[in-house]
Amino acid sequence: MIIEPRMRGFICLTAHPQGCEQNVINQINYVKSKGAINGAKKVLVIGASTGFGLSSRVSAAFGSNAATIGVFFEKAPSPGKTASPGWYNSVAFQKQAQKAGLYAKSINGDAFSNEIKKKTIDLIKADLGQVDLVIYSLASPVRTHPTTGVMHRSVLKPIGQTFSNKTVDFHTGVVTNISIDPATEDDIANTVTVMGGEDWQMWMEQMLAAGVLSEGAMTIAYSYIGPGLTEAVYRKGTIGRAKDHLEATAFTIADKLKSINGKALVSVNKALVTQASSAIPVIPLYISLLYKIMKAKGIHEGCIEQMQRLFADRLYHGDATPTDDKGRIRVDDWEMRDDVQSEVAKLWEQATTETLPAIGDLPGYKTDFLNLFGFAVAGVDYAADTDENVSMPGLV
Ligand code: NAD
Ligand code: NA
């Protein structure tokens, strides 16, 4: 069928298999163009189908010839109905890995559940024995707790006071003021339960107990800090509490991994357009200004540039991994540069519906958003009849 984007709010209901495939091929070509990385050889990526997780998987497989297992939660296609983009991304990744002679298998299911953890551990045991790198890159609005069965829902709210600031509807370019009421204690607790470190710790404890982590194995989870502009709703809001918890959990896990000389680290990444970030108020306006400035300075990066740099310049560059005073890896270093942030702050003051086309990179935002779903990708023939109902090789 002919597949077109069908937008509803922050999401697109359709996805294009060829566009997603081309995106994955572009990421692979980028990683190859940067040369080999002397990195991990057996890698588990939890949250492997989109965003930073997909780019981590591509960097490991095509930078270091790593065998990879990917875990994700995606919607399979059915006749007349497209899959979610992460499904098509993973189909493309599996195909390309197979072609390159790389081991790659994928598990589609709820990573928060005991069942999927066990299934993953069993697969590692059967096929790889052990893994030496575990990437934890989940982003989800909900988590069913595996012990209590309670479904927790995360919220994006400020803490302590109402937050009022500008935001943009990136579909229309209209800049408005929004007000978000402060979170309740329950909101905070639920958000920490969903996006904090508890599930990461469960994964690592269960893998350690099962003996599927190799001597010296490393695990990394992803965090975000961002500027003063977004602080009240992001880093000092409910999601920030979850990130505080995730970052603290790295130390707890590191302690537990001492028995295998393992490491647990958090990498703070740059603000980028992903399905997760487009749903956060204020962030799209910030990103559209940030993109404009970083592109003008020649320091703009997407997920693949970020993850390739994380692997090549931070984790596997033959020396100790540089971290900040809180033990975090920083690949948001260019985003947080003083010259970048002072210019964003200046533009923020000026941003209105009328000025944004000139001062912001809304077209770049929109293109990135469409790209997430496989649309507006160069070289893809969108008028061509395409098979939406593709199955995934290597799906366990
Ligand atoms: P994303 O939405 O692109 O990816 C989320 C991944 O998690 C997908 O593979 C999805 O299938 C998987 N997933 C979601 N729920 C699942 C479940 N129940 N079981 C199994 N898999 C599930 O998100 P992203 O932006 O790449 O975020 C990944 C991490 O990076 C998050 O911790 C996020 O906070 C962090 N981060 C994001 C940004 C940003 O600007 N996007 C910046 C810095 C850090
Ligand atoms: Na991800």
C-alpha cells in the first residue's frame, strides 16, 4: 500500500518500512565511515529499536563487529496496518546485521516484566554465554511493576510550584504560553518508579545472578540535564527526580558488579527529537532554537553521532572514561557550551509565532520528527507501493 504520515498530537500513527530502513542504513554508513572501535563484542541493548538505544546497537555492531541482542516493545504490522517505527527499524537492523555476518537477535516484549528478563537471560545463555556490555535505554510513560502488578504512570510536571513558560506546537509553529500545575507526591513517586533506576537494577541483579555478565562487564544508562530554561519542568521536575534516582542507581549497581570487576555508568546525552522528547512541553521550542545554533556552529549531532562519539571517544578510546564531578559521562558537552546556551537564552526571549521561522529551526525539528517514522527520508520513493506487513528476521 501507499503509506503516508497520519499525525495525532505528539505521535504519528503510521510508519514507513523503506524510510525506516534507509535511516538505519544511513546510521550504519555513518558508523563505518568513522572507523573501527575497539569495543565490546557481545552486547545487550534494552530499548534497542529507536532513539539512543538503536544508535547504540548500530555503533556496537558496525563499529566493533559486536554480536547484539536487542529488547524493545514495538507494534507488529498486520495487513493494511503499519507497524510502529521501531519494528521496521529492527527489521532493517536485523537484515543488515545478517548481511554483514553479525549475530543479531531481538526480543519484542515488556522489558519491565520478569518474563522478558528471563527470556533475554536464557537467550544469552544459549547463544552468547555472557555479554560484556549492557545498554539500558528505555523510555516509557508506563511501567507495570513486576512484583506488585501495579501499573505506574509517569508525568511531566514541575515540583513545588506552577510552571509557566513558552512552548511551541511544532506541527503549526504556534508559540503559546503554557502553565503546568505542580506534581503531587504520588506523581513524583510514580514517575520515579517508571523512569528511575529500579528496573535497571533488577536487570543487572538478575543477569549477575544468572552468570551472564562477563568479567569486567559494563552497563550504561542514559540521562539528561539541560539548561536553566527547562529546569523547572525537566531536571527539577518529576522526570528529573527519576533521573536523579537513575544516576544514584549507577553507584548501587557498580557496587554489586564489583564481584566481576564490572562497571555501571550514566551518560548524559544531548537533547534530540525522539518519540520520548517530543511529548515533553517546552522541550520542542528549546530544541528548535538549539538546533539552529548548533547547526550554525557546525556542532549539531543526531543520535548516531552522539552514540558513535560516546563509544569512540568516551568508552573505548584506550584510556579512562572521563566523567564529571558526579561520575557521569557527558556527551551533552557541546549542547551545554556557554556560547551555545547564552545564544539559546537570548533567542528564547525573542521567540514568538512570528519570529520563530527566522530564529529557530522548526523545519529541522519537523523533518527529524517525520524521520522518526520513516517519512521525509531522502532517497525513498513514497509514491511506490510498499509492503507494510513485513516480518522480522532474528525475532526470538
Ligand atoms: P525512544 O522513545 O526513542 O526509545 C525508547 C526505547 O524503549 C524503544 O526501543 C522502545 O521500544 C523501548 N521501550 C519502551 N517501553 C518499553 C518496554 N516496556 N519494554 C521494552 N522496551 C520498551 O527514547 P530515547 O529518547 O532514545 O530515550 C532513551 C533514553 O535516553 C531515556 O532514558 C531518555 O531519558 C534518555 N535521553 C533522551 C534524550 C532526548 O533528548 N531524547 C536526551 C538525553 C537522554
Ligand atoms: Na532508545
